[in-house]
Amino acid sequence: MLKKVFQSIKRYQNSDVPFYNRSMIYLLKLKDIGEDRMKKIIALISCMFGLFVFINVYHEPQVNAAEKTYTIGTDVTFPPFVYADSNNNYVGIDMDLIRAIAKEEGFKAEIKPIGFNAAVQSLSSGQIDGVIAGMTITDERRQKFDFSTPYYKSGIVMAVAPKGNIKGLKDLKGKRVAVKTGTAGATYANSIKDRYGFRTVTFDDSDNVYNDVKNGNSAACFDDSAVLNYGVKTGLGLKVVTKPTDIGSYGFAVEKGKNKELMAKFNSGLKKLKANGQYNKIVEKYTGESATAAQKKASAKADSEGHTFIGLIKQNKSAILDGIFETIKLTVVSIICATIFGVLIGLLGVLPSKFARGASTTIIYIFRGLPLLVLALFIYNGVPSLTGSKVPAFVAGIITLTLNEGAYTAAFVKGGIDAVDSGQMEAARSLGLPFGRSMRKVILPQGIKIMIPSFINQFIITLKDTSILSIIGILELTQTGKIIIARNLEGFKIWTIIALIYLIIITVLTLLSKWVERRIND
Amino acid sequence: MKNLKVDVTDLKKNFGDNHVLKGIDFKVAQNEVVVLIGPSGSGKSTLLRCLNRLEDPTSGKVIIDGNDISDSKTNIDHARENIGMVFQHFNLFNNLTVGQNVELAPVELGKMSKEEAVKMAKELLDTVGLDDKYEAMPQSLSGGQKQRVAIARALAMNPDIMLFDEPTSALDPEMVGDVLEVMKDLAKKGMTMVVVTHEMGFAKEVADRVVFMADGKVMEEGSPEEVFDNPQNERTKTFLEKVINV
Ligand SMILES: Nc1ncnc2c1ncn2[C@@H]1O[C@H](COP(=O)(O)OP(=O)(O)OP(=O)(O)O)[C@@H](O)[C@H]1O
Ligand SMILES: [Mg+2]
């Protein structure tokens, strides 16, 4: 029995794209489908959805039964500790270390580059097992996390624009200083800002911090010495003006009291790497003269060939394609789920029962009222920290969009039905047709025509809203853009490319919807 | 009266604080044609709509063909199959053709097969003089044609009783005659009918009984001659003067 289930799951997994197509077509044909078939289709679609969630939740432990897999969160960009190379592979001291330790200790490390902030939050909520992201060990962090033995010693330095006249902390009086959210650099800056009389401004990504200094909005920035020194050497365009303050060391973190086995493995692996010289090799690889020279040369080469739009697209082709695919996948699955959810809730809202109508109104009120961003973070980080079970980011994203877009869908489904003249329902009922049959045969076909433009509109909004899911680390188009920019700092050009891609997908989606609309109206 | 088709006792209906029906007794015998008249807002439509529970009575009893319509345990859909209703604004199903409008209920409710329904629809449309409109959409019909389709649609369920709520009020004058003609035929065939109308000519010619309502009460009832030629109630007199002087 169980075996059969898993076989069919495999099959669904392999054929998921045709499945979306099929259910799309069913949905659009809804109006001339009989009662029984409609019930069957709804049942089928709900089963598929259930299976889909099931697969995503239970997929990993099943496949990797032999080797234990740990999910390790990390930053998007924090060179030389973690950054994406031009093939969008995550490299750096932290990445090489965790991979070498995993190999040494016989476990699998699944790297999730979701950004420092998101990584730390996901660790608290149990969404990921560990974080390695150049994280400084502090007393405050010790309250929530257990740290490994330190794997790197660092200090905070201050960097400024080369041409400015800021030479030290004393020159910062009345100025603005850029820092990155949640970093030791930010903590340090905040601890001395009253003494030196400056203000701080926080950004989520390092490149935004550096840009703010480069374009003169901020006078200086504070960050780890290894990071800034590496940046300066590889052509970041800033200069370091202070000596490193001794603020401690980097450690690998797990949630306090959890994942003891992983922590033990990390510590023992690190010890072995230090003993056999691999550790030094890794550090040398990223900070040694030859490494920084090579990186500088690489970025110079990228400079010469890659500042054009075509060059940028060529360099990042596979990353962008992956991002497009992920965005389309998110869009299609959430459109299907949100439409089903929305239609059901909308129909609930026109039933004669006061209770049903109240439930519908409440659901619409809640999920239309919650900002999408809050809902996404709540489902991805909030719910798991309460229940203790992980929700994969993709599933959390689908649930978020289903609830939010579904609430809007429900509202216009309800509105569309209410817009049908009430005499139509009275006439149908006066003939002895029951409520449900009157709804399906008379009211819905007229209501759907009213709703079609809203459906098309909602599909487009859903597509756009997938970009918000970058916040929970889904590598869709927007997140892909962020990561590429983190590497090459080509903000204007990359965002232009990303924006154009969105417009193209939206155009295709609109044309498709119009075509379907015409077919329904015939 | 024997063989009561409609038996309403002490029917009251409130819309919030608005007491629209204030204790109505209303009986209709088999094959009888009753015309309901009265000033606007007197509760004629409300009474009619209580007869097939499009409105829920606040209190009182509504018994149709021995079925207690006012009892919430009664299967109202089943009871309605036997009570045809024609509305002032036709309410033809806009998403269906004329033929489908007529066929929908009998087929959906398992009264007949699709083929039988098509045959019946064509016959019914023929009797209301619209056999050539079988394939047409309601939007393409004139008001008078729509109302005749609506009558055919109600007849398709083969009801014992027909309720008409101002079936000609929304029509251009030259269309009124066609619809009244169809209703007269129906009356001649022995259909039990309750008709709310301002067509006094129709009432005089066809009605077995005329009921005058005002302020949610039945003020006066009797044969057309009694009510029209010799009204007893003051309210009836003033109402008739106004209507006839128009
Ligand atoms: N659904 C409703 N909700 C609230 N009040 C209503 C409703 N339906 C009717 N009424 C009120 O009940 C009263 C009687 O209405 P009804 O339609 O029965 O009158 P009528 O005799 O049919 O008048 P007319 O000749 O204008 O059609 C009116 O005051 C009307 O405002
Ligand atoms: Mg009325």
C-alpha cells in the first residue's frame, strides 16, 4: 500500500507540469461541467495539492535516508566568507569549511543562501539546522544559540570613500554611517555612536552598505576586517582607515539545546581540518595574495566584457533562467491553489446560511488585510517556531500566496455572484430547482462572465507578488537579481533586465488569459 | 369552498418594523381565477411571494394543495414544482436560449428526458405563439415575447397553480394584449390562477373573484360585478375611481 503511494508520488513529481496544465484547462471549462464531474475534479485537485505539499515536506528525509542531511543557512554575500561565483555556486571560506567538514564527518549539508537576517530568524524558528555566515560570537547571541569552537578571528574596521576627508572616528561627528542589519559591525557602530556623535543607517545587504558610502550618502561603514580588507583588495572602491578592534571570533551556530550531534560533528571536523592543514589551505585560498589578485583580475575581465546588458545576461544566464523557472512555477501553482481556495470561499459567502457567510467574510477580511510580507514571514518563521516542524520555503510561499490571492479572488467571486440580478435566483427557485442547482446552472455562468476580467487581473498580481517571497529565501527572479547584484554591483542594469523579464512574462500571461476569455465567451 | 388549492389563515409578514401583511385570510378553490388588486405598497406582491415561500411568513398558515408551505419541515423545492410563478420583470435566464429556459427545470429535476423536454418546449412555445424563437437568446426578444416565454417556462413543470405578479406592467401597451390572451387561454383550460394586475378589463372578463387589499389587509372581495360595480368599502371606492379615471 505504502509503496504504491510512494510510486504514485514519484510519478506525480515527474509529471507535475502536465498536471498543472490539465487542471488549468479543467478550471476554465468549469462552466459546462456537470455536478459529478465537477466534484471529482475538485477532489482530484485537492488530492494533488495535498500530495504536492506532502512531497515537499517529506521528500528530503526519504531520499537521503543513508546520509543525514542538515540544512545550513548562510548569507547572500559576505566575501571572502560566503558569496556566489559567476556560475552562481556558493563559495568562500565558510562554504568550503562546511563542505569539507561534512565530507570529513559523513553528513550532507544543504546550503540555503537566504541572507544573514533571514538565516538567523530561520534558525530560531527551527526552519534550518545551523548557520555559518561569518557570525561573530557574542553574549547576546549565546542566549539563543549554541556556538562551535571559533573558526576565524576577526575585528571591526571602518571603511570610507577614498577621496573623502574622513580619517578616523573623530571625523564622524554629525555624519551618517552605514551598517548591515544584525552584524557585529552594526553592534559596534551603535555602541560608539553617542561617543563620536554620528547616526547609523541600516541595510539588509552588504553591497547597499558599500554603495551608500561610495555615493556619499554615508560617510563611512563598519564591517568585519576580513571582509572589508578582501573587498578593498579586490577593487571594492573603499579604503580602510582604522585598525581592527578585537571583537572576537566567528562561530558556527545551532539553536540553543538542539542539534547537538551536528555541533559535535562540526567541532570534531574543524579540529581534523586544522590538524591536517586543510583549514589553512582554505583560508589561504580566499585571502592570500594570489587569491585576491585572481579575483581582481576576474572582476577586471568581467568589467571589460560584461558591462553591457548582453554581457550581463550571458554571464548570468543559468542563474536568471533558474530564477524565471522558479517564478513561473510559483505563479502557476499559486494561481491554481488560490483560484480553488478563492472560489470555494467566495461560494461560501453566497450560501443562505449566515454562519457560512460570516466565515467567508472573516477569512477574506483577515487574509486580505494582512500584508503579504507579514503573512509570508508568519507562515515560514512564525508557525514552525510554534509547532516545531519545518515548512519548506516553496510550500510556505505557495500557502502565503494561496491565502492572500485567494482572499482577493473570494471577494470578487462573491461580488460577481451578487452582481447577478436577484430575480434570476428567484425564478430558478420558483421552478423548484434547489439552491445549489440554481447556482450552478443559472447564477454561476452569468457571474463567471462578470468575474473574468478580475481573474486575469488577479493572475497578474499573483505573478508580481511572487517577488515578495524572496524574503523567505526562495530563489525566484527577484532574489536571483539581488544575488547577482551582490556579486557584481550592477544594480541599475540587472534590475532593468529583471523588470523586463517580468514584463515579458506578464505579457504572455495576459495574452493567454485573453485567449481563454474569448473561448469562454463564445 | 371545497377542494381548496390555496388556504391562507391569519398570515402576517413583517420586514423589521414594517408590518406589511397584518393577518390575511385568503382562499382559492380549484380552477378558480382570483385577481388581487390594491394600491401600491398594500402587500400584494408580498402575499403572492408568501404562497411559494419566496418570502418567509412571520406568522400564520399557508397551505397549498394540502401542503403546509409555512412549515419549515416541508420540502419547499418539491412544493414549488407545483406552483408556477410569473414575474413583472420576466427573469428569463440570460445565459440560456429560449428553449433551454423552458427545458431546464423539467430535465434537471428528472421529470423528463432531454428529448421529451425539447418536444414539450416546442409545443409550449407554439401555444404562446413563439415557436420560431426556440433558438433565440432572451436578450433578443421584446418584453411581450419575454413574458410569454416566462409563462411557457412556468408551465413546463406542469403546475396546478399559477401565480402572476403584474405580468403586464413592464410592457409597452401594444404588447399587453398578447400576454393577456395567453393568460385567458390558460384560465379557460381550468388553471387555478392568482393574478396581481392593474388590468381591470382582464379582471372583469376572466376573474371568478376579485380581492381588494389595502394596508396589509383584505378590505373587500367578491365577484367582479360586486366589487367593480357596487363596491362596499370606502377604500375600494377611492381606489377604483383613481384607476378607472386614469
Ligand atoms: N424585501 C423587502 N424588504 C423590506 N421591505 C419590503 C421588502 N419587500 C417589500 N417590502 C415592503 O413591503 C411593503 C409592501 O410591498 P409589496 O411589494 O408587497 O407591495 P405591492 O402591493 O406589491 O405594491 P406594488 O403595487 O407597488 O407592487 C412595501 O412597503 C415595501 O417597501
Ligand atoms: Mg408588487
